[in-house]
Amino acid sequence: MPTPPAKKFNWKNLGARVASGFVLVPLVIEAIWWDKSGWGVVVMASIAAAVLAYEWAVMSTEHGRKRVITVVALAVIIPVVVARYGNRDPITGIRAAWALPTAWSLAVLGAIVAALAAKGAVERRADASYGVVYIALPCIALVWLHGTHEGPAWTMLLFMTTWFADTGAYAAGNIFKGPKLWPLVSPKKTWSGFFSGLVCGTIAAVVVWGLNNMALTLGAAVLMGIFGALATMGGDLWESILKRRFGVKDSGGIIPGHGGLLDRVDGLLFAVIVVSAARLIVLLGWAR
């Protein structure tokens, strides 16, 4: 049986991705870099949480979607807003010690409430509960990361590593193709895309490190890029598993060239946990 011809690179889809990037990237950079209050990141995370809650409800429920959307969104947004008060205020210098533990506690409580509220709306109530955990933990970690010393630089490193790893993997995978990475989970992903994403993400991390003169060694910056890129691609694969679990192709259609917002930030949700953990290790002095 003859082998079917390889599909040509989808330049139209890449163009849509680039166009979307030109709209979204400046907004993200504004929130991360120029807004010194920290509320820009909170607003960005809260808007993303609302959209992600909607997409999660559409993927995971057949009935009572409005109820699930509302509960999941509130269970994420409230802890995110509370977490902001755990960061040092740029004007007063005050930091509320209670804020971060309260934010984590509210997220756990929200996951429990979501499971109770989703009765009759989902196949398993744990799906609604997991939706809160899946979205809330990265959003809280993002707000915390941005509020630490050198937080904007670390947050920029996170986003650039994720963007370049994702784009490098997509472009190389479509151009060079080759053996599949994990065909049972994601038939389109290839080993060429994986290694390209790893290299691109690492280069992005090192460039951000150098431009911002961050208090890290070059070796630490390289490791940040490697683990950040690995987390990005791991998050992408995990979302593929979730979409197969719910029988959907895309999480939505809000972003041209990507599908839903979850399709765009799936890797970021994992990478922010890794980068935040690394930041905590550095702050605690364990990296010496």
C-alpha cells in the first residue's frame, strides 16, 4: 500500500498565529513590564480565567454549563485577586502576609464547591473540581511570580520561553516532520518539533536573562530555558490528553490559528509552575 504524500506546511495557519500574536503580545508585555502596580497581571489573569472557565465548561459538560462556568470562574478569580495583596505594594511597600495562604485555601475551597455545584452537569464531578485546580494554581503562581524581586524579568522569561518553545515546535514539526513524538495522544507532534522547541525555548530564556542582567548564572538561565520548554511541551501534551478525554478537537475558537485560549496557554499553565518553583528555590537560597 503506497504511503500517502506528506501534507504541505500550513502557511495560512501560521499567518493566523502570527497575526494573533501581534495583537496579544503587546497587551501581555504591557501588563508584565510597564504596569508597575501589579494589577495589570491580575486583570490579565482574571480575564484569562473567565475565558478558560467557559472553555472548560464547554469541553467537560453537556448540561448546566452556565452554573459550571460561573462557579469555576469565581473559584479562580477570587483567589487571584486575593493573591495580589501578598505582593509588596510599589507605593506603600506593604505586603499582606495572610494573602497568599488565603488565596491557596480559597482555591482548594473553590474546587470543592465546584464539584458540589456541578452535580448533574458533568459525567464526573471531579471534572469541575479539576478545572479549578488546573486554572487557579497557575494563575495564582503567575501573580506571585510577578510580584517577587525581579518579578517582571522572571515573568518575561516565562512568557518568552513558552512562546518560543511553542512556536519553534510547531514550525519545525510542520516543516521537517519525521517520527511522531506520541501518536496515541497527539498524532501531529514530532520529535523534530520537540527538539526545536527545546532549543528555541532555551535560547529565549538566555536572551531574556542577558538583556535584563538577572541575578542568575548563565548555567541557571540555560536550565530555566530547558525545564521551561519541557514544561511547555508537557502542558501541550496534557491538554491533548484532556481533549481526547472529552472528545473535542479544540477547546474553542477565540484565537485565530490556535483555537481556544486553552489551546494557546496549555503549555504556559505548566511552565509557570516550573518557573515559579525555580524562583522560590532561588529566593530561599537553595540554588547556591
